[in-house]
Amino acid sequence: MPSQIRRNESSIEVKREELIQHGMNVFQSVGAHYVCEVCIKSGNSCCHACSHLEEGIGCQRRNTACTAWLCGIQKFLFDHIGLIEEWENFWNQVPGQMFRKDRTPEKVEIASFLNIENLDNETGQKLANILRSYVEQGGNLDKLERRLEKKYILENLERSEYTEDEEL
């Protein structure tokens, strides 16, 4: 767990860089970075137009928005391992996230960190191997990612409509 600056009864004050590092630790713990490697090497990286993306290597300057955001394929992975809601709830605590921009203050108060103790990267590795084979057989990761992204957008809309109906 990142070092804590100050802890109140209901929140923890942390540095922006610690949030980013925590997010990257979760990515490593679940094997999401293996999926990113496949996408980057295939030329279908979701970050393709970002000035901080180094060809064939990946991001050279992460921020909170980029760390928090999951492409459709990553959402599939996080959903499959039961971590998507916790991931989204964690990053919803962090202000200042914009499209590829970070206006997050240097210090942020959050309720808690994600628990990464019981995570393993096996599922992420397996998914990366499947995607690698998919690409080798002529599959288009960009189309797959967009299809999965739409699936999760629709599911979120359905969930929020259901919740609003329940509150009435």
C-alpha cells in the first residue's frame, strides 16, 4: 500500500503520484499489463494518438486519467476477475481526471485503496495469450475493443436506470 500522508477517521490523504503507482500496481497484480503489451505490439493500442506513447514500448508519462481509464478489453478482464466495480469506485474518488489530461491536485483524500493482496496475474496472462493468437490469426483488436467497450457502456446505463427506478 502506498505511504499515507495523513489519515482521518473517514479518509486518507495521498499524493497524486501514489494514486498512479497504486493503479499501476493493480495492473501488474492482475496481469493487465500483458494485455497492453499485446495491443501496443500489434499497433492497436488505445493510446495510439497520445504524445507520451513510445512506439512498441508503451506510456512514458502516466497520469490519473490514463491510469484510471480501462479500454473494453481491460474492462472485460477486470469484470472477469470481479474487480471492475471496485476499480471504478476507487477512481471515482479522484478529482481532476480529463481525457488524457490530469488536473488532479498534488494531494487527494480517498476513502481507501484497492486490496491487492489476493490478486494474481494468471488470468491477465491467459487473456494476453488468447489475444496474441487472435491477432496472429488476423483478428482485429481495435474492433474487439470497441465491441467490448460498447457492451460495458450499455451495462452501466442499464445498471444506472435500474438503480434510478429502484429509488422511486
